[in-house]
Amino acid sequence: MLIELIPLFMFAAICIFLMLGYPVAFTLGGVALACAGMGIVGGVFDPNLLKSFPSRLYGIMNNYTLVAVPLFVFMGTVLEKSRLAEDLLENMAKACGRLPGGLGISVIAVGAMLAASTGIVGATVVTMGLMSLPLMIKRGYAPSFACGTICATGTLGQIIPPSIALVLLGDVLSSAYQQAQLKLGVFNPKTISVGDLFVAALVPGLLLVALYMLYVFFTAFFRPHIIPRVVINDDEQQVSFVKVLLSLLPVLLLIGLVLGSILIGAATPTEAAGVGALGACLLAISKKQFCLKRLREVSRSTLQISAMIFMILIGASLFSLVFRGFGGEELVHSFFSQLPGGVFTAVLLVMLVMFVLGFILDFIEIIFVVVPIVGPVLLAMGVDPIWLGIMIAVNLQTSFLTPPFGFALFYLRGVAPASIKTSEIYRGVIPFIALQLLVLCAMALWPGLVTWLPEQM
């Protein structure tokens, strides 16, 4: 009985060590090796299983899809440091000056494009916080509302393609889907691709952006004490409209080129990421924001983020190997199969667990640790892999926004002025959490919101 509980002990140990502040990658690998060592000494773990780990490492480093990760990170970092978003926000804020909540709507639009460009929540929240929070406070926006808008907009990087989270999730889910089919006796398994998840994420992502904008618009219309209206003269508005087109087109063309090439099948995500990285460099050069010093900063940042991702992936791979060696996968499958309510209860429980884990783990750890464990079980129960992937992405996006442990809240707290209370940041995100939960429930009730567009493509 105690041997069967070792997988649960491993999972609990990881959560405890991470809350104590130990590095994620080494915690995963360390817990796995410690448990494997104790299992070998106790005669309950086959040491030959560890011999397959080098081949797993080779598979990770030889994975063509994962090459897209450093390229997308490089693309996002170049756009972040070249200050393209600052010009765009300034011009859009003037062009939308007559609309109720025009500045807030501009922040959401620019943040959504920045999220689509970087695909990294932390980078988007920090950049938008430094760039737009002082401007929103200066225009008379309530601090809680301004903070909530920036945090919610920053988390769009989880769902709006080309998202790093979707790239990683697509690779993990593809492997889980093939495992599930082999268990069901399908020896010519179907696959899903990162491009499938990109297509499926478009409707939910745009729906979230539209709901955010509508919320800002109606709040400004009915509660002007929270969002004051700023009026600008016609001449300034005309000039701003031309400027906003000139600043908007390059970014939209780059995103359209990257996404469009993937959606029409002209390029793989990895090839499109290479095009995006080159395009971001050309945009930075055109804005005279590209030099040897900035290239060095971008390269160092890209190296650090990419090394972190792949190191976590290596640790998660070792953890997954030992977890399965102790019968963890069979334990999870047995638990889910005995739940009342079948597939619905199993999916609901997984979503709740991931939501809570989002308080203490980043999306990379959750994708590499949790999804390989529960993914094959859920997919073997008949869950659509594309729908499950987008549900996980939106769920984690909501988790990163939820007080008191949401990552996006901590990112903004780090760059917000001391005059803004943490309680104001927490209070400001609550309406946006409600909107995200609304979209999550809508996708659960109407899976076609996710699956319709991929089926048409």
C-alpha cells in the first residue's frame, strides 16, 4: 500500500520544495533521483528504467518543434526592447481619445499585440506596467482599474498565438495523444500539431480581447468617476489616426506573416519563428533601435529564458520517468475511472488542480509535469486533445491572474509605484477574472468555440 503512494509523495514533495524557494528544474530532478534511489535500495524500483533517460534527453534536444521556443523568445525580446509598443500606445491613445475609456481600450489593444509578439506573460505585464500605468494614473484612471486592466492584458500572452505556452503544450499533448491511442489499440495514431492549437486559440483569444474592451467601454460610460473621459481636438485626432496606422501596420504585418504562414501550411511553427525573429530585427533597425549593445542584451535574455525552459523540461522528463516507474500513471488512471460522473468529473478535477497549482508553479512546470501525467488518461477517455489544450491554456491564464498568488500580480507589483497598494491590484483584477471564467465556461458548454475553426482549416 505504501509503495502505491510513492507517486503521491513525489508530487507533494515537489510542491513543498518549490514553496521553500528551491529551483524548479533541480527540484524535479532531485526528487525523482532521491525517490528512485530509495526505490532501488528497497527493491521496488527497476534501475534499468533510468538507462532510458539518455535517449529521452536526445529526443528533447532533437525535437524540431522545440527549436521554435528560443526563436519566438528572441522575436518577443527584440520587440520588447525596441520600444515599438510605446509609440503605438501613445498614438492609439490619442486616436481613441473620444471613445469612453479610449486609453484603456488602447492599452488592451496594444497589450494584446505585445502578448501575441512576445508570448511571455511576465514580459508583457512588466512592459505594459512601466509604459502605460503612469499614463493611466495621470489621466485620472482609478489605480485599481488601471492595474487590473494591465494584469489581465498581460495574461493574454498565454492564449493569443504565437504563444510560447501553446508551442510547449502542443508538443506535450501530441505525445500524450499518441500514448492514449496506443493504449486503446490504435497502432497508427493520429497526431496534433502546434499549428492546430494556434488555430483553435484564435476565437477564444479574440473573444477575451473583445470582452475586455466592452467592459472598459461600459465602465467608462456608466462609472465616469473610475474612468474619466479625455477630450482632444480634431486636428490632433486626425494626425494621431495617421500615426497610429503607420505604427500599427509593421507589427500587424509581422504577426500576420508569422501566423499566416503557419495557418495556411506554408511553414512549420519553427520556420515561422525564424521569419518572425528576422522580421523583428528588421523592424527594430527601421526604428533605429537596434545596435550591438541591444543585440547583446537580447541574446543574453533569450539564452537565459531558453536555458531555463529546457532545463525544466529535462528535470520534468526525469520526474515523469520515475513517476511512471512507480506506477503513478496506473494510479491516476484508476482514480479517474472510479470518479462518479465519468469524463466530466475527471476534466473538472484536473482543471481545479491546475488552477490551484498555477498559484505556485509557472505554466512551463505545469505543462511539463502535470500534463504528461493526466493527459494520456483524459485523452484515452475520449476528450478532444485540441479542446483540452485550449481549456488548459485559458485555465492557467485565469490562475495567473487570481489573488493572492497570481504571477501576473507579482510582476506588476514589482514595477508599480509604492503609492499603489497591493489590495488595489487584487481588487482591480476581479472583474477580469469573472470574464475569463465566463469564457472558460462557454468553451466547456460549447466546445465548437475551440474546435470549429481547426475543423474548417
